[in-house]
Amino acid sequence: MIKVLRFSALFLCLCLICVSTASAKKYTQQECDKYYFSAQYDEAFQCISSMADEGDPQSQFNLAVLYHLGQGVEKNKEKTIYWLLRAAENQHPNAQFGVGAAYEAGFGVEKDLGIAAQWYTKAANQGHAAAQTNLGVMYGNGEGVQKNHIEALKWFRLAASSGSSKAKRNAELLSEHMSKEEIIEADAMAASWEPIVPQNAISLPNSSVHK
């Protein structure tokens, strides 16, 4: 088995970032930001949960983070997964990565590498570097998907182009086990790749790229 590096922490990229501009009846984006970044977590929870209930994907993701970290509310694994799934189904790439990591680790759900790969693919197709790296690992080792070194190298190249040093190292390690023709094919696939961004997708912030 090729020893490649994956992003193993479930909530590696589940850092609270600015909530979206979706309207709310009682709260505004600025209020939620102010509460959270001034460590007023009780108020932040009320604000974010209100916007999450109205269907705002970023707030749903943020609410999963609060339940995971126990900020403004008691830690709750089930509610973490619930809100993470809600955000992921609403095309939030960080949430899709988180759901993939949950299924890979068996965190709050039954471990299923096939489902993990499906969610990593959704996030990877939106340009999520950590998901691309983990998906590359799964293709490289045949975990949840059929082993395919060309596909693995493609995803490592894409993640590396976003600044991931782990993906860059993985590409180097994997290339040692591939023919010149296979490497050329993988590089051509990476060069022609374009992100698949759903209409209501959340734009990735710079902080989503982990080195």
C-alpha cells in the first residue's frame, strides 16, 4: 500500500467563517459575526441557529461547528451530523468534506468508505483541496473506490495547485510507482479539469486550502 498522507481530522476545515448574506427575520450577518468573534457564543448560537432554520447553508455549516465544539451549546454528535448533512445537501463544500470524513471515520454514522468517497467527490469537484487530497488517497489505495493511480495523481495535482503541501508530497510518492505514460495522462486530466459548481454553491474562502 502506498504510504500517502490524508486529512484525517474530521473537522480539519470546519472553522467558522462569515455567514452568508441570506436574509433573516431577527438577525443579520453582521450580528452573527459580532457575537461569534467576540466570543459571545450563547448569542452566536441563537443567531446562527435562526438563520440555519431558514435554510442558509453557511449558517447550517456553522451550526454544525458549534455543536461539534460545544460553543454556546452542549456538544452533540447527532446534531453535528444533522446540520452538517443539511449544509452538504445544500452544496456547501466544507460540509461535504466533513460528511465524507464522518463516513470515513465512522463519526456519528456507520463507517462506509464508498459513501465517504461520494461526498469527497462532491467537494473535490468544487475545488476543495482537502477533499481532493483524501479522494486521491482513496483512489491510490482502492478504498471505497476502485484503485486507480491515474485518477489519484490527478486529484493530488489539483490539490497541490491550490497550495496543499500534503498533496504535493503524495503526488511525488505516487509518481514513483507509475509509468511515464500514466503520469502524462494524469497531468493532462488535471490540466483540463474544471470545477463543477452548483448554482447555489458556497464560494470557498482562502482558508479552505490547508498546507
